[in-house]
Amino acid sequence: MWKKKARLFITALLSLLCFSLLPSVGGCSAPMTEQDTITISKTDWIALKQNNEMQAKALSESQAELSEVKKAQEESEKALSEAKTLLEASQMTSGEMTSLCATLLNELNLQKAENEKLTQELKDAKAESLTAYEAISKANRYLQDTKAEIEANEATWRKRERQLECQRLEWQLASMLFGYLGYEIGRH
């Protein structure tokens, strides 16, 4: 759009230049005296006046657009300057960023190795835990079997102890009976 306006501005300037160079209109020609008067028709005068107003308006618009273009150019130069500054800052820190990336990558690799080591240790601990669980389960079964055997042995021992107690009581009774019978036999 600004190209179109620039073209209009240039056209207006050339038109003004042409009109100022024409000797019949005046401008750069010899100074007018009272005897040098121009006679033009009213229609031509109005057309010339309208053309002059349009050119003045176009010139004013072109100047406003030129001002906007200069302003835009200044903003563009300012943005370019800021971009150059940022680029220089980024180039200065590019080496630092590369160094930081290398350090972080090294730390990441160390963490990865540590994670793998811990994962392996966890697997080993899990295997040991399963082995220990199996050993505990086996020992528990052995203890349960032993407990059942002890309880069975205790029951057998109590039964045997009662039998022996009864047998002892029977022997005592038999011995008392035989002793009494022997006494009674010996007395008769």
C-alpha cells in the first residue's frame, strides 16, 4: 500500500514541478509584471484549482505516509538492534550452554548407571528375599511337624504315665494284698 502512495506522491511532485516550469502558469519563469497576465477560462481555472488541491492533499498524505514509513523504519532498526544484541548474547552463552548440556548429559548418564545398579540390587534382594521366604516356610513346616510330633509324644507319654501309674497302683494293691495274705497265712 505504501508503494501505491509513494507512486502517488512522486506523481504529485512531478506534476507540481511541471506546472512550475511552464511559462504560461508561472513559477520559475521571469517575474510577472502587471502587464504579464494570464487569461484562462473559469472551467480551466476550477480544474486547475481542483488539481492543485488534489495534489496538495496527495502531498500531505504522502508526507504522513513518509512519516509513518520513517517511524516504521526506526522501529525496525530498533528491533534489528535488539535482535543483534540478543544474538550476540546468545552467541556468548552458546559455549556455556554447550558446556552445561555436556555436564547435564554426563550427570544423566551417571544417574542412569546408578538406576541400573539399584535395579539390579533390587532384583538380587528380591531373589534373596524369596529364598529366605522359602527357607522360613520350610523351617515353619518343620516346626509345625515337630510341634505335632511333640504333642503326639506328650499325649503318648501322658497315656503311658497313666498306665504306669495304674500299674504301680495295681502292684501296690497286689503287694498289699499279698502282704496281708502272707501275714494272715503266717499267723495261722
